[in-house]
Amino acid sequence: MAKSGSLSIRVVEGRALPAKDVSGSSDPYCLVKVDDEVVARTATIWRSLSPFWGEEYTVHLPLDFHHLAFYVLDEDTVGHDDTIGKISLSKEAITADPRGIDSWINLSRVDPDAEVQGEVYLAVQLLEDARGRCLRCHVRQARDLAPRDISGTSDPFARVFWGSHSLETSTIKKTRFPHWDEVLELRESRGTASPLRVELWDWDMVGKNDFLGMVEFTPQTLQQKPPNGWFRLLPFPRAEDSGGSLGALRLKVRLTEDRILPSQCYQPLMDLLLESVQGPAEEDTTSPLAVLEELASGDCRQDLATKLVKLFLGRGLAGSFLDYLIRREVARTNDPNTLFRSNSLASKSMEQFMKLVGMRYLHEVLRPVISRVFEEKKYMELDPCKMDLNRSRRISFKGTPTEEQVRETSLGLLTGYLGSIMDAIVSSTGRCPLALRLAFKKLQQRVEERFSGVEHQLFDLRDQHADPQTSRSLLLLAKAVQSIGNLGQQLGQGKELWLAPLHPFLLQSISRVRDFLDQLVDVDGTEEAGGPACALVQPSTIVREGFLLKRKEEPAGLATRFAFKKRYFRLSGQDLSYSKTPEWQVHSSIPVSCIRAVERVDEGAFQLPHVMQVVTQDGTGVPHTTYLQCKNVNDLNQWLSALRKASAANQDKLAACHPGAFRSGRWTCCLQAERLAAGCSRTHSAVTLGDWSDPLDPDAEAQAVYRQLLLGRDQLRLKLLEDSSLDTAVDMGPGKDSDATDGARTEVLAQQRDATTHLLQVLDDLEQAHKEFQKQMAL
């Protein structure tokens, strides 16, 4: 039985944060950590004590993670960023409510003594002789300790307490991965029973030592099951500061944990799902899809839609699935202008389908223009209430420009960018994925059938967050593009009348968009939309690309910063290739099939941030490490995730590696002198960010559908009883004139009852299969 887990995280907003700047405000951002590893960084909200982020992340991770933490910091352009506070959530706290966490949580102070991480390896023996009791504690090693020194390392030693006695190991300098291999013996008189506590400290020549963590074992544990293995370090117990003096964050966190059964267990459910899309949709009330549509709440509807779309994509029936939902949506809609405006399963499924199938297309079409907006940083504003004449001074050489001058200059810039956007869109018909075009054609057909004669529509395009000026420029462009997409139906209405100078351009663009939509659906409809696929991303498809700094193979004698050279990288399912520029014809490559680990590198290894390593193994079995530096922490996380997904199917993955570098004849992390020494830190191949490029996993998707159906099993049983009662009432009804009608109704009720009974039986069988596998796992 395979196991899978994912964290859905939404950092919504903050309130009442303390001021950290002399201006009386702060520039807050959040770091999200899973077990002390940064997985995401939000945008910085400038000059705000009540920031709104609204950023969402999905993190796939192993089920043995321990805690999730949110750190709020104030960004400073000079010096180190100021820490405002943190929120730490244990796995138990997240899973206490099946719906997860959705609330305001007060920030606590960041106490250095509580910021512990890593593990210690202990082997303990409890002996007894004529002189009394003897405890022999073998302190072997520790790993991933918190860095306490400015060099990014620590000088750790261990202190062992038992009863009234204590002993210390030697101090290992400048490492977070110390190897002591020391045996400490402590004695106490017969008849006493004391706990064992092992503390790790960072030795400091000046000032007090810094706490690194502790583990403690009860007398019962020492007697019955003496510790032997790796143990997670814990902070000293202390009361949390939850008074709210540091402000609060509104968070949404939900952990989904599943144990995946073998494929054959899900086959009956899969058969029912596939049968659903082949039958009549409008009056369907008993198929699994109809039941899911009724049961799924707003909070989980998007997740469910993603799973269903991927499940049907894998079977080559995404088009039939979407058509089923479209027919149901169209049948209950009276006004065509409100189609897909509700939070329905149909609208969410269409949205997820477009993301999964069309994300690459979106990047190809719009990324060049969006990149220009980011790089040129032109000031644009049409709203007089938001116009800042001082910020726009650079557009005029004759002092502060007037409002009219700013409007005219902004109009020229906006129409220039919009022209490039519209040119890119209307000329992209040939690049639009066939599955999307066929789905749009089917949608157009269903709408025209229902409303004949009536006329009536956040994607990681950049790696870094936009600054306030660029965000405003993108918002203005988005408003304009949305007006064009709506075919100008509400042009000149509403509160944003200041967009009027753009109206001539928008009206001119609408006819181009109409022609583009006609071309888009002018496609052969004989092929199934989203035809058979074993993967969303084909091996040759580029899933990530961009500039990285690559360390030279043997930079003999070069200073660290000169040993890294800028190269343009492209990652596909086949290889990681790189060249001097995107246009450069000569390139080198690393086969994805040779990748054995993709991990972070400690800053202290090269005195550089955001460095990762790609560990490969050639045919001779000799490991080779490529070091790459990314632009920022989010760029680092996205490259780590993309590389781990691309190499997920590789065999012989490394369970451990070195988070440092082999320099000057030893590893900078654990100080071992052999280049081929075993890794000192666990790898994290299972930790990835969820996005459109996640591979298809039919069993995991079927398990998610089963879990959602299980929530409505009681409702299905009540419905079965109601249908049986109605059936009885029809049989007992008087009168012969209505025999034919009653017979037809009885047949319909019998079909509904059989379908519900069948679905309930499938759910019961799956539940029993889970119980059987859990028993086997327990044995």
C-alpha cells in the first residue's frame, strides 16, 4: 500500500503587525517552512501593517513530516531583514479537524532556544552490577543541526544527564553534521529510576553557549526499549507567546493523507465513472459524477475537479467528461451570460482543464510581453485618484508633468503593450493544444443548441513577485484584456469610467478576438479532446527554463564567485540541457535518467545563497555533482521541484547526500576527508510543489474521488430508502388509466435504485479493502 500526502497552504493576510521601520510602518513578507526547510516565500507588501497576500501553495511531502511554520519578516534594503514573529503548527494540530485550519492565529516571538532542528543518533544500554546501575550512552553523530554561527555552521557538543550526574562529549568545530562516536557512562545507586536527557549545544568562546536541541527518555522507555537510532531534537518546553502583541496571520492549511491501494481495487469505481460520461447528463442523479457534483463543497471542489480532470485525461476521455458537465451546466442555466460564473464543478473542471492542458501554451504566448513589463518598469496610470505625479516625473524633462500629460503617456504605453498582447494571442491558433480547441468547439456546440440565435468566455509567468508599480501596470492590462474577452458587453458601464481613453483600442480589438475564436474552434472534431495520455508533459516538452549560475567542473584556484558562470538551462522529461544563451546552438546536457538526487546546498559551502546540487551517476557508478545557483528562494524551490518530478521514476535514488561541497580535501558539511564518503544528510526527493506539471497518478486520483464519495455515503443510503418507498407507493396506487405512466416511473425508480445500490457496494468493497491492507501493514 503506497502512501501519499500533500499540504494545501494559503497565506491570506496579516493584521496589527508591529512597525519595524522609522516611517512607522513595515514591509512584511512570509517564509513558509516544512520541517525547517523553506518551501515558499510570499511577495513583500510595502509600507503596510495589514498586508494582504492571498498566495496559495500545494506541497507534496512524505507522511512523516512533523511541523509547518510561518515566519513574518520585514524586508530591509540595507542590512538583514527584521524578524517580526512566527506561527508553528504541528502535524497533529493540522489534522485535528478534517477540514483543516482556517482562522486567524497570533504570531509568537522567535526564541533562538526554540529554533531547533535536526536529529541525533544514540545507542543506550542500561546495565546493573554489584556497584549499582550503569547507563552507557553511545553518542554517535548528529545531522542537520541549526546553524548558530555567522559562518553558517556550529561548534556542537553533547551533554548527557541521568539522575544527578552529567557528562559531555568533545566539541566538533564548524559543522552541522558532527561525528562524535563517544561512549559516556553514568552511574546511580540501586533502586532509583531517573529519565535520560541528552542536550546538544553550540560552543562559543565568548558569551554563553547556544542551545541546539534535546531528547528525553522516561525510565520506563530505558528499561523496556532502550533507545537505539535517530531521534528528532526538540526545544525546551515553554509557554507560547500568544497575546497578539505581534499581530496575527489568517491562514488556510489542510493536510491530505492517503494510502493508495493496488490499481485493481479501484477498477469497479473507474468503470462507474467512465460509464457516467457516456450516458444522458441532464437528468442524471445517481451516477458517481452526479453524486460528486451534489456533495462537493466550495472548499474542496477545486481539488476534486483537478483529480477528475487528470483521471479522465489519463483515460483519454477528458472531452467526454467536460461535455457531460457542460450539458448539465447549460441545462440549468437560463441566461447564457452567466454560464460558468458560479462555483460549480463544471466551471472548476473547465478551469483546471485549461490549466493542465494549456499552461505551456499560455507561457509561450504571453511570457515575452509580461517579461517586458517587468523589465521596463514604465509608470502607467489612468485613474486620477491613483495618479502620482511625482513618481512619473521621469517621463518629462520640464519639471513635474500635468495629469493630462501622464494620461497621454500612459495611454500610449498601455496601447503599445496591449497591441503586443493581442498580436500574440490572435496569431497563436496553431500553437493552441488540440485538446483545448476540441473542448472549446464542443462547448460552443452545446451553448448554440441551448441558446440558438442569442449572441453572447495567477499563472507563474514570472519567477519573481512584481513590485507595486509593475503590479499596477499588470492590473491595468488585465482589466483591458478582460474587457476585450467579454467582447465589450459592459464597456463604459460601472465605476471605472477612467478607462474611457482605451475604449477605441478595445473596440478595435474585439473584432480581431471574434475572428480568433472562430479560427480556434474550426478544427476537426473527430479526435477525442484530451486523447489517450500517460502524462500531461511529454518527454520532449520543456517544463522549466531560465538562467542559472553553474559552477565550473574544476575551478582550480578561482575564487568562489568567479567559479560560477551564467548559463541558460532547459529541463524536459529527457534531459537538463544548458548553453551560453537561449539562442546558442551548442549545448551540453545531463540525462534525467542519470539523476540520483536533487538537493539544497548549505550557504557556507560556497558562501552563496540559493544553491542546489544535481547528483548524477554514469554507467560506471561513479557519482558526479553539478552545483547551480538560482536567483531567489522561490526560483530555487521551483527548480528543485521540477527536477525531482522529472526524475521521480528513476531507480537507485540516494537516501542521503552531502549538503556541503568537497573543498580543500574535505566535505564542508561533515568534515569527512573522503570524496566518496557516505552522505551525511537525508535527501528530500518526495518534497515537491504541486502545479500543472504534476504527473498523472490514476490510483491516487481514484482514491481522492473515493474519499469524497465516502463522505456522502449516508446520504446515498437515505436516498435508496426514499426511492424504495416511492416505488412501493407507485405499486399500490389505484386506477388503471395511469398504468402505463406508473410502469415507466417504476422502471426509472428501479434503475435509480439499482445504480445507487451498485455505487454503495463499490464504496463498501473499497472500504473493506482498506481495512484488509491496514491489517496486513500492522502485521
